[in-house]
Amino acid sequence: MSESAGEQVSWFPATDMLDPDWMRRRVEDTARRWGSDDARVNGTLWWYSASSTLVAERLAAVLAGRPIPDPDMSPAQCFLRENGYLGGMLTTRTTTPAELGARLTAALTPLIDVLAEVSGASPRALWAITTDSVANRSFDGSPGDRDRASEVAEKVVADMRAAGAAAPMPRFVDIHDRWGRIRYTRRSSCCLIYETPGSGKCVSCPRQSPEIRREKLSSLRA
């Protein structure tokens, strides 16, 4: 057992995530938490969080010039949070910025394939979520230099695509307000949360007009 952010967690082999039965339980658990009976929605919601977790530390390491944790699952350990979402992945292996895109593609391809199989979510949609996770977590890793963060995200995703990932290139939008210009991810993916009972669309949801999206993004610093 281990502690993370005050939670009691149990570590498990990262390769468990490649087991269809294990992944099906995650989709079913998400269904109970969100009240949705649509496996596609539940699989998408789970991946929206999991993909963010899987890329976050790696993007932060690239931007900070630290050793980059290798995303290969075979030697790694993971844990789930109390809400059923992936909490983290621990490994002793490292990779390089030049290798990261290909390593992510090799690690995430079978995981996306399993999730698509058990949930009915489109692999292409899950790869689009992955792209947006790379873009958003890059911003987290370099909040003071979002231009550099977007360049890193573009390089990582370009390398992923070169390695065979069906991931779209990240897109960005610059919002100008009284504090100046700030860059956000122009999402290619939708988490589908608005299809769950009592939920609405996210601030940056792509399934709304560009004008509404810009207005919502502008309000973040109001």
C-alpha cells in the first residue's frame, strides 16, 4: 500500500491495463459513477483522465530538462484513485526527448485498442483525446512560456504520428484579454461528459460554436 494526496492506494502492474476484463471493469465503474449506460461515453471519460495522467509527467520532464520516465508498461506499476481513475505510473526506466513520441505510440497503441474493444469508443477519437492531453499537460509543464509548451507538444505528437499513431496534430488558439495574449488548446476531442445525466459542456468543448468557446476561455482570467 502507498499514500498519494491523502489517499490509500494499491499498486498493480501497468500491463494489467491491457487485459480486456480489467479494462471492462474500469468502464463499468465509470458507468456507476457518472450514471451513464453508454459504454462508449464511459470509456471515453475514463481515457480522458487516464491519457492525461500517462503523458503528464513525461511532458513535465521534457520541459524541465529532467530524465523522462519511459512509458513502456512492462516494467511499470500503476495505481487507481478512489474515484476509479488512473492515479499514476511508476517506472525506473527513462527515455529521451527524441524517443518519447515513438515510445508513447508503442505503449499507448495496445491500451487504446483494448479500451476501444470493450467500450465501443473509436480508436481515432481516443487518439484525438491523447493529442489534447499532450497539449494541455505541456501547458502545465511550462505555464510561463506557452509558446514553448505548444512547440514541445507539436514535436511529441509529430513523432507519435511518424511512429504510426492515428493522432491528429495539436491545435491552439490565442485569446487576447486585458492581461495580454494567452494560448489554449483548441481541442480536437470531446470527453462526452455532457452526455451524462446532469452535466453540461466543458469550457473548451469542441462541440460548441467558436464564439461561445472563445467567450468561455476569455472568462477564465476575468
